[in-house]
Amino acid sequence: MQFAHRAYVSAQVLGMLVVLATSVGCKPEVETASQLLAGRTMGTTYSVTVVPSADWSLQELNARISSELELVNRQMSTYIDNSELSKFNQSRDTQAWFPVSADTAQVVDAALHIGQTTGGAFDVTVGPLVNLWGFGPDARPDQTPSQEQIEETRRHAGLDKLEVSLDPPALRKSDPLLQVDLSAIAKGHGVDRVAEVLRELGVEHFFVEVGGEVRVGGKRLDGKPWRVGIERPAEEQRSLLAVLELSDRAMATSGNYRNFYFVDGQRFSHTIDPRTGRPVAGDLLSATVIADNCQTADAIATSMMCLGWQEGLRLANQEGWCVLLVVAAGQDMEVKLSESFERDFPDFETIPSDAEAGGDRTDESE
């Protein structure tokens, strides 16, 4: 399930460097006492660090985590032909409700809510436009799509053409060609599902990461909060912009600085604005969101990239979202913080741009 490649604002590692060490640049000592599980899912990688306990076995954890992530794939993948979502997309019925799992219905319901809150900046029906611009599985175009092509594709998209029922769980479309792609929210949902499994098994202290999206529970082995790094949005190198200490929260980052291409000297990013059908062309480089769950953080981070930093910051303050935005400022960059972020992290500081370059660091999203 290649969620990471199908998202209209992919969050694939776009800003999350997992830092488990007690200081930036050090190898984490927790690996010698804490236990790490890792693998591949949703077209990317995942890692789970847990503080050991006598109440469960590592083998049991690994089996349950793998099983849960496989279930998310079977429910919401657009790359698996017989997944729930793929079957719904293949259906041309616009009258009957299409039964799905409660999980899929809940994710679609959350996506519709965030779409409405953001004025359509978050839209899980925009996948065909992503493909049209060459950021889906199809080859990248030799020339940009015409306005006629964009409008024709947009005609079969839109949140107003999608309905969800939670009880019984089901979906319905009003356009037979409507396609739903949950890439920009399902990865975060997968992180939350793993966290739920861990808690069901009695694991209180954990660090879950899927493709750069993170959720933490409790604290590290040394009793301190987990440390999560935010990547500096630079094309030429990978380094840390900042490190946050988190307990019982989630974090997701989206950005535009790696997945793009040029046609006739013009740069096109993979962030497609559902409201225009075109790649965004603003000065917002990346958006990091802290929330109680990763599903919400994932979707809001995606939304910020479409809204741009001014509209995004205004909405974040209105909704009480904890958001950090990195904005291009000539050859440099500026950090914009929402009011909620400033309250939650009053001592926040960025790392100087030359402090991390080439340094030794832990990066579990690789």
C-alpha cells in the first residue's frame, strides 16, 4: 500500500527525524535497554520503540503490529485491488450505500470534517488530479495539463459528491467516477492503530513512527519525554530545524521541498490544491502539527500546505491547532508559530542551520 506516493500532499518522511537520544547528535542509548521493532508498510517504513515490561513478549508485539498494519492496508489501500476502498472506487453505483468497515468509515468521516473546516483545502477525492499532474503512479507529463483537462478531472471530484454513514458503516458517491484516496490521513491513522494495539497489550511507554508520522505514549526509559526532531526543509541536505519533547501526543509534517519536477523551466510541487486543481506555488515550505492523535495531525499538516502560511496560521489560531510553519524568506527561512504552539512550547528554539549538517543523528524514518 503506497500511501506515501498517492497523497496529494505526501507526508513521506517530509520533516520527521526521530530523535531518541538525550541530546541532538548522539547515538541513542535507549536501544540497549528499550526494544525496537521495524518493517515496511504503506509504501514506506515503520518503527516502534517500546520500554520493556514483563507483561508482554516482543514476539507478540511484532505479530500484533504487523497484523494491524496489514488490516489498514486491506481496508484503505488504493494499490490493493480488493481492498475496501479500491472496491468502492471501482463501483459505479450512485444509489446504494457501499458497506465498509467501521475504521474506514471513521477515517472518511474525519476527512470530510477537516475538509469542511479548511474550506476544501483537504479533499480525499483529489487523487485523479494528482495523477493528472504526474505525481501518482502514471508517468510524469512532458507538458502541463491544459485547463480543459483540469476542469474535466475536477468535475468528477469534490467532497460534496461523497457521503459517509457511521452506523451502519458505509460510503456513497453521487458521481460514478468519484475516487477516494486516503493517503493524506490513513498513514496517521495507521500510527494511531499501532498505538491502540500497544495500549491493549499493556504497553504504556512507546514511540511509534510510520513514514515520518509519530505518536508517543508515556516517557522514555530514563523517565524523560520522548524527543522528536523536525527536519529543516532544504533540498540539498537533511538536518534538524528543532527538537520537541513530547509525551502522549502525535506529530506529523508535510512539505514541498523534495517531491517536485520542472517543465519548461517551471517548478511544480506535488501539493495539488483541490480548490484550483493546480500545484500550489506559495512560500510555505513545510508544516508541522502536534495533536492528540496522528490521524488529525496528518490531515491538518496536509491542509496547511494548500492554505499557505497566512491563511493556514489564521485558521490554526481560530481552531486552536498546534502548528509550526516554515516559510521561505529570500535565501533564508522563517518559522511561524500558532498561538497554541507558543503556549505548549514556551521555550521553543530552532537549531542553527550549521549545527546539524553532516552530524551524527538518529533517523528512524529512513
